[in-house]
Amino acid sequence: MELNLSVDLGRGLKLKNPVMTASGTFGYGEEFADFINLDKLGGYIVKGTTLNPREGNDYPRMAETPSGMLNAVGLQNKGVDYFIREIYPRIQRFDSAMVVNVSGASPDDYAEVCRRLAPLDGVAAVEVNISCPNVKQGGMAFGTTCEGAAAVTRAVRAAFPRHVIVKLSPNVTSVTDIALAAEAEGADSVSLINTLMGMAIDVERRRPCLSTITGGLSGPAVRPVAVRMVWQVAKAVKIPVIGLGGITCGRDALEFIMAGATAIEIGTANFIDPAVTVKAVEEITDYCHRHGISDIAELRGII
Amino acid sequence: MKKQIIDFRIIDRKMLAGDRYALLKLVVADGSQLPEGIRAGQFAQVDAGCKGVMLRRPISINKIDYATGELWLLVRDAGRGTHAITRLSEGDMLNMVLPLGNTFSYPAAGSKVLLVGGGVGVAPMLQLGIELKAMGTDPVFLLGARSQTDLLELDEFSRTGKVHVTTEDGSMGVRGFVTDHPAMNERYDMVYCCGPAPMMKSVARSARKSGSACEVSLENMMACGLGACLCCVEKTVKGNVCVCTEGPVFNIDQLTWN
Ligand SMILES: Cc1cc2nc3c(=O)[nH]c(=O)nc-3n(C[C@H](O)[C@H](O)[C@H](O)COP(=O)(O)OP(=O)(O)OC[C@H]3O[C@@H](n4cnc5c(N)ncnc54)[C@H](O)[C@@H]3O)c2cc1C
Ligand SMILES: Cc1cc2nc3c(=O)[nH]c(=O)nc-3n(C[C@H](O)[C@H](O)[C@H](O)COP(=O)(O)O)c2cc1C
Ligand code: FES
């Protein structure tokens, strides 16, 4: 039976299958080219990019926790101009949708990064990170109020002509309200979840494990929270939802799709198995064959 | 050099220093060749394969022998993941991503070099010594440990080059730290060092004093090992850089140690 895994997220963002990579966990894609054929992915979302270069937080930035990890990278990157000049020409060769994850300290910052990315045809979409828990100003502040989310979405919408994904924070009382605010200002889709704010202490040394004390929790530990939030948001908004948080295989990805996600992203699992993304595509394919599914859309939002 | 995900099989395991270390000898499980061109300083991301450990653990190449197809790892039981790895048995499988990271630099043949290892930091020094010797430079090792029983692979080191030893309790060699050994005062074309951070810092200071060039191998905590997550950074004169891709070996002039 012919199987259609392709998904259309709107405003030109078409993926050959629903599997993408999560920002900050997949570098610029090329780091994984020894292990997988990136052409087989629906899309790849590159590292968080800001207007100016950022050194990020002090070491230690990582701690393993039960079925997950905390990170406090703090958006280390060389800035949007460096990305455009040095990295973009190298990673354009992949036959898969390139999405650039964008962060800023003010709505104008976000808009300026997007304005500079706009002329690059190879950037199919921007994913607006209004939810990073690891930077002092901006970041999560925008993601935790409807006004903040609306202001950033409005600014980016005016600056970028193609698909705009707004990435939501789980560290809020009502994630659906934030999603609705982004939708109202013209977001083409929303992705969730970013990391959950967490903390771990090294009791031997009597010190926090991270230099920043608190950080962002990711990995399988967060998956049930993420599935629940995707389910709630998918019921509330009309735009497509991209689900992520703790996905490690095709089965996990299907949970999000059944909860209402049109596409999914795989993050932390890339550290454990650098070939996990392509395996997930194969596992989804296999599932569809076993269950007589001819279009992935048949499974979307069935719960 | 292409990075690969490979299942290895353990063909030999020896516990060293009263069960606190294991020397594992491995071959590619399906009988195929080892990845070409693996060199001293590089490491593998090892799947500990045990409950409660999710991320891979970085472990240095202790020795690689293309003639026999053997790869050796020297592992200290430092926590949950390395505990599980040291408790594996002959015949068990170990999944690794390798080769990762950069290598030590090679001096001109006949150079005067000192290879300093502390604790499990001796691991990469064995393969480095073997490579230097093959290139016509006689390696001189300076190995430090708490006590005689903690000195690892002494037979292997002695087969490869001249060995100096320090122990903190004086049970063998010079009493004290590696930097208390007179060999440390001489000038070398290169001092190579791997061990606990405080030890590497004091070796770096003494190399500076004697006018020797010095390379150290850092052991920052890692998540991906591939340059993708930016968790393993070290402050350098070029800003924060990833130890897993731009290291683990750094010339001390690149670091902001003083
Ligand atoms: C490039 C590189 C090469 C290495 N080579 C070797 C080797 O050849 N043999 C060997 O035995 N060890 C080596 N290590 C250290 C080894 O990776 C750590 O001991 C291991 O990751 C600890 O994991 P665990 O689950 O056993 O301990 P955990 O339970 O995770 O932690 C136990 C303790 O170890 C500390 N720790 C955790 N990760 C590291 C780390 N990466 N480095 C140092 N301390 C850490 C923790 O802070 C904690 O105090 C190397 C590290 C790096 C980065
Ligand atoms: C090391 C690390 C760095 C991250 N950096 C970013 C980032 O720059 N921008 C962003 O929007 N999300 C970032 N994230 C969050 C992930 O994209 C993802 O939302 C989160 O990890 C949950 O997915 P997972 O459980 O599959 O990893 C980062 C996560 C990790 C672990
Ligand atoms: S461990 Fe991920 S970048 Fe080095």
C-alpha cells in the first residue's frame, strides 16, 4: 500500500515526513552527517541564533537526571551574520526543510534576526524561541505572558515572509492561552514543549550541579507533560501544532501525533543514538504498514 | 575521519587496583575491521547500558592495535555509568560512538618528551607513547598515583618507554605529586598531560617554568560528544569552545589557566 507521510504546515512549509530535529540538540545538522542521511528527515531545526554573538553560561552547563538531563547552555552562538556568512552556505545542501531557531532580548531583536534571514530562500521557516529558561533577560519572559508572546509574534510576523513557528514554554499556568495569543498575531504554527525549569544539587560537594543553579529539563522524563500540553493546545488552536519533549523512537512520536501534532521534533535522544531520527521515520513507516494506515493524517488528533 | 556507531564485544576484562578500575579489551562484534586512523587523545562515547544512565560516557582510547583488531579502555569506577562499565564480563557487548575529538600533536622524531599521567589519566598516555615510539621519539612517562596499588598498567608502560613514578604515600617511586619529581624540572620539547584538573594545572605551571611546550587532555562533562549541544565548553583565548570537538587535547597557551 502506498503510504503518505508528508505533512503541510502551511505557508510553504511542507515536510516529506513529520520528523524534525529540536534546536540546540542537533547543532547545524552537519554534526550528524556521518551517522544519517539528513535528506531522509522532514526538517532540521538549527541552533538558537541571536542578533549578536553570545558566549553562553559558565561551565558546568549539564547534569544528567532520572531519564533526562538539565542544561544551561544559555544560547551560545556566533550571531545571525556569522550564521548567514559561514554556516548557511554549508548546510543548504541537505534536501530537507531548514528551520532557524531565533532568540532575542526584545521584540525588535527577534524581528531584526528574522529580517536578516528573510532573503535566504533555503530558510523555510523560523522557529521563534520565546521560551528559553537559560537567559536572564527576555527569553522565557516573553513566553510566560500572553502580551509578551503576542508582542514577539507580531514583530516577527512583520519581518519574515515565510513560515513562522512560535515555540512555547511549558513553564506557564495555561499554555493554551499563550498559544492562542501567538495564533492571533499570525503564527503559522506552534511548537511545544521547550525545556521545563528544573534544578539538581550535588550533595557530596553541597553545590548546585549547574553554574546557573536552575536549568532546563529535557528527555524522556518530560514526555507525559509534553504530550498532555500538545493535546490541550491542539484542541484549542486552528494552526498546526509541532510536538516535542522526550521523543526517543517512532512509538513516542506517534503519541504526539495522536495527541494532535502535525509534526514532531527529536532533541535529547540524538545524544544517546545519533541515528535516532532516521530510525523514528522507519518505525513510523512500519507502524503505518502494520495498522493499514495510508496517510499519517489518519492518526492525527485521534485522541 | 568518519564517526561511527559500533557494537564491540569484550574479549578480556581485568580488574585493577582492588576493583576500582577495569581494563577492557574489545573487538568489533561482527568481526569487521576497526575504524581506520584512530589516534591517541581521541575518545569514544560509551553506552553504559545500565538502568538509570541515559547519556553516553566519554572514555579515552587506551590502546588500539590494528594488527590484532583490539581496542583497550581503562575505566575508573567513578559513578553509576562507569561502575556498570567496569562490571561487564567477557563476551558482553559495548556500544560506542567513535572516534571523537582531536589528537595530541607529534613532535619531530628524536624530540625530548615527557608523558605525565595521574590516576586514570594515564589512559591516553599509553597509546600516545606507542605512537611516539613508532615515530622515532622515545617516550618518558611520569605516572602519579595515591599509592603503589593505584598505579595502572605499569608493565605496558615499561614495555613502551622509560617510567618515572610518584606516589602520595611514598609506597613506590618519589613521594608526593608528579610535580615533585625531578624529571618535571627539565626542559622538554613537549610535556603531555592527562589527569585530575588540579594536577594538570600544576603540571602546566611547571612546564611554563621550564620553558617546555605543554598539551593537556581535558575531561569536561559531555552530553553529545559531537559538538552539537555545547555542554562541554572550556574557556579559551578564543572564547568558549567545545572540548569534544576542539579538544579534548589543548595546548596550555590556548587555555585561560594561570
Ligand atoms: C574526553 C574524556 C575522556 C575520558 N577518559 C576516561 C578514561 O579513559 N577512563 C575513565 O575512567 N574516565 C574517563 N573520563 C571520565 C569519565 O567520562 C567520567 O568519569 C564518567 O563520565 C563519569 O560517569 P559516571 O556515570 O560513572 O559518574 P556520574 O554518576 O555521572 O558522576 C560521578 C562523579 O563523576 C563526575 N563526573 C561526571 N562526568 C564526568 C566527566 N566527564 N569527567 C570527570 N568527572 C565526571 C561527577 O561530577 C560526579 O562527581 C573521560 C572524560 C572525558 C571528557
Ligand atoms: C543542550 C540543549 C540545548 C537547547 N537549546 C535550545 C535552543 O537554543 N533553542 C530552543 O528553542 N530550544 C533549545 N533546547 C530545547 C529543545 O529544543 C527541546 O525543546 C527540549 O529539549 C525538549 O525536547 P527533548 O526532550 O526531545 O530534548 C535545548 C535543549 C537542550 C537539551
Ligand atoms: S558534549 Fe555536546 S558539544 Fe561537546
